[in-house]
Amino acid sequence: MTFGQWAEDWLKNGACAESTRANRRSIYERELSRWAGRGMAEIEPSDVRRLTDEIRDRGAPSVAVAARNIIANVYTWAADRGQEHPSPA
């Protein structure tokens, strides 16, 4: 499965309040959907650093942290379901 498929599964099925889910989905769609077609093993720590630096440099450091946390949560979600890839976050 791709990063986008795992992210969609996590966004749909992960335990959280609807307002939190909406916030996470918004950040995913704005910041992380560019990686939707990439395989989990294809995303490197340098990709995450570059993305979070770009977001921070736009003046949105809290969004950068949230994006990094979403990446980490997607990798944890996938690992809990047997898809073992080291998290780049």
C-alpha cells in the first residue's frame, strides 16, 4: 500500500474526535497529499525535514509539527497492521 492509502485508512479509522480528524485531514490534504502515491519505504527522513522546514519557513511552525506527527502516526498505524517500515518522522 502507498503512503496515501495508509493515511486514508488512518484518517478514516483512527480513534479521535471528529474535530481532530477534520484538522488532521486538512493538514494531510494541504501538506502531505503530494506523497500519496509514494511507497512507505520511499519516504526518507530528508523528505520529512525538507517538508517541515518548508512549512516552518512559511510561518506555520505548529503545522510543521502536526504534519510530522501525522507522518509518524501513519507509520505506526501501518506497523500495527503488519506493514513494517521505519518511520522517517
